Amino acid sequence: MPVVLRLKGYKFWFYEADLDEPPHIHAGKQGKEAKYWLNPITPARIHGFRPQELVEIERIIAEHKREILDAWEKEQSKRVSR
């Protein structure tokens, strides 16, 4: 479970088992979790977050999208070379 980013109390990661899916990121904080597709940035699943928290999560994802996609591609390339 590579953690890509920690910011404002949120943790952003993806699961290696999910690398067969389109690019996405999981966000979590205090037992709450959401999954967002990256192209375009849209929620796939939300558990426990309030609407204003989701706005903040989406803003963070948008600001760090390139970094997140680079990490996604790096992990995918590791799988291909195995």
C-alpha cells in the first residue's frame, strides 16, 4: 500500500492489487475513506466524509495529480518488470 501523500491530516494511497483498474487514489482520515478516479477526478466510493471534507480532498488531488499519477505509473512499471 504505497502512501503517495500526507497533507492536512489526510493520507493518500493506492493498493498494489488495484493497479489493474484505471488510475485512482484512496484518501483517508480518522477512519473515513474515499476512492477517487483520476481521469477525470471523480469520486468512486465515499465512506464517512462530510461534503466540505470532500471538497478539500478533491482540491488536494487536483493540486497533486501529476505527482499521484507519476507514483501510479512507477508502481505499474514495477509489476510489468516482474
